[in-house]
Amino acid sequence: MAEYVIDGGRIAGISDLYAELNRLFMAEEDWTLGDSLDALDDLLYGGIGALVGDARPRVVWRESGRSREVLGRDATAAWLRGKLTQPGVFSTASTERRLDAVIAGTGPTYFDLVVEVFEAHPGIELELR
């Protein structure tokens, strides 16, 4: 079981999160993950990057409280607004509902969504510190 440490101090936004994930998991690859929850999900299935062949990886997210803040409501709202500029790719009605919920403080933040992706992979232990 390998341990991977996400350094929340390196994360100041969504792109920084993926830069950190690429630093940890994709260093030996000749390509990197894009800024996408789907890409994170694909990574966690274990078929790419450092997770290949690792049956029970452990991920420790240091300074996760700071990451929760920077990947919070403002970052999430900006991310959803970006989706609204691509109506042919993303459902406008669904995205607007999600944006309204985030602005109201009732919808999941980007941080919450990342944690949900990790939780969907019970073979990977995520520890928030």
C-alpha cells in the first residue's frame, strides 16, 4: 500500500488541484490529467499513472481545510459559470440549478465533489488532515 500526500498548501484553485494530482500520480507519464472530475475518476480506477497495480493506495490530503476554502463556493460558482458558456456541452438548466444551490450555500462545492469522487472508490483510502 503506497501513500500519496496531496499538499493543500500548493492549491489556490481548481487548476492547482490538478497540477498537484499530476505531480503525485502522473510524474512518470508523458501526458497529464485535465482539470476534470471525470479525469480524477478515471485516475482513481487505477489504470493509469502511479496507481497502476497499487491495490490499496492511501491518499493523505494535508491542509485540507485550506483546500476546502479555496475550492469552496467562489471557485465552484466560477467553475459552473464556465460551464454555462458551453451550452452545447453542458446542460444549461442543470448547471443553473447547481449554481443557484452553490450561491445559496446548499449545493456541494468543488472540494465536496472531489471528496465524493474519492469516496466512490472504496479501495482508496482518503484521509483529510
